[in-house]
Amino acid sequence: MKLNKLTVIAGGVCLSLFLIGFAFSASASNAANPSTDKVDTIRSSFNDLKAKLDPDQNHQNSAVPVPLVQGEDFQISKQEFIFYKSNLELINKLQNHQISISDDALIDNMVKKKLTVSYAKNLGLKVTPEEVDAVIERERSSLSDSSIKGRNNETVRELMKQRIRITGLSEDEFWNSDQTKKEYEKALLIGKLFDKLAAEGKIGKEGADFESFQKNLLESSVGKLTINKNVLKP
């Protein structure tokens, strides 16, 4: 399973850089350049996201935050959830979709990713710093190569530009940050797990089988998670 440009934009890099993932990259192949309306939508969406994150960040700096989800070996913060939800809403806007996903479903999706990463680690799968650096360099080179057209590369560039902007970091600082590298490490671990399960014949090479595998992980976690939805209240 290879990473595509957006596997990591939407998960939450730096709260995954990486959300927009497979859903966007699979269907956003219409135009080589984003329209002015699309650029404005991206910019305003990230401005709104920053406005949502900043007050919460200030609160977290003054108190120990209660996680939205507490698993056996992972947590999901309110900020991660806000980032994830905001990015999905942006995807829907860019694709002109009127899709409403409940907070419960969003939480389930985030938990599935965390459980999948944990499963991969428990199997002994590892990602080296060199592998992370190599894929980041490849992605950066692709994004900075203006000769690459199609698959909405310009839209991806605008998404990354705005994503970096709201962090207050320089481009180099963003890409070299521990948080960015950790998100790529997680994405690579999931890819390695997919490849291992497919090679062993436990799943097919289509995404549907892997989705079922992740759903089973979620179902097996019932009773092992503490979900504090009160943290999402204003």
C-alpha cells in the first residue's frame, strides 16, 4: 500500500497533517489548477479551523486536558477531533458533497486508525527514521515541482500551504517537526500492515478487506475505551 499525497494531509499532521487521504485523492482529479472559489474555500476553512483550535490550545496550556478518547495505549484529543472533522467538512465543500457524518462515526474512524497502528506495532512492524525522511522528501519534492500537473496537484499545494500557515511554523520547521514525522510514521505503519496481511492471504489487495479488518479491531475494543464526549461541548 503506497502513500499518496493526501494520505497524510488529513489525518491530522500536526493534528494529521493528514486527513484528506484516499477519499479526496481518488476523486479530485478533474482540474490541474484550483479555481479562485476553491482557493478561497480552502483559505477560509483553515482560518475557521485556526479560530477553533486557538482557544482550546490556550486552555490546554493552563490545565491538563481530558482526552476525548482514552485507549489502552493511545489517546485522542479534542484538538485532533476538531482537526479531523474540519478537514472532512472541507473535503465535502471541495467536492460539492452534502454529506453529514455524526460525531460518533468520526470518533469511530479515528479510533480505527489508532487501533490499526497499535496492531501493527504489536506485530513488531517498524518504520525507520530514514523511511520517514525519504517519504517526506518525496512528498515535498512532488509538491514543489510546478511541472507536475493533474490529480489536482495545485489544490494539494494550496491545502498544504494553508495547513502550514496556521501552525505559525516555517515550511522547513513544519516538515522537520516531530509531530509531522510521527504522522508519516503512522501512515507508513498502516501501509506495512496492509502489505503484510495481503501477503499472508488474510486480506485481499482491495481496500474493502482492510476496512473490514479495521472494523473488527474497533468491535474488539468495546469495553476497553473511555470516551469523554463532554469535552466537545462549548
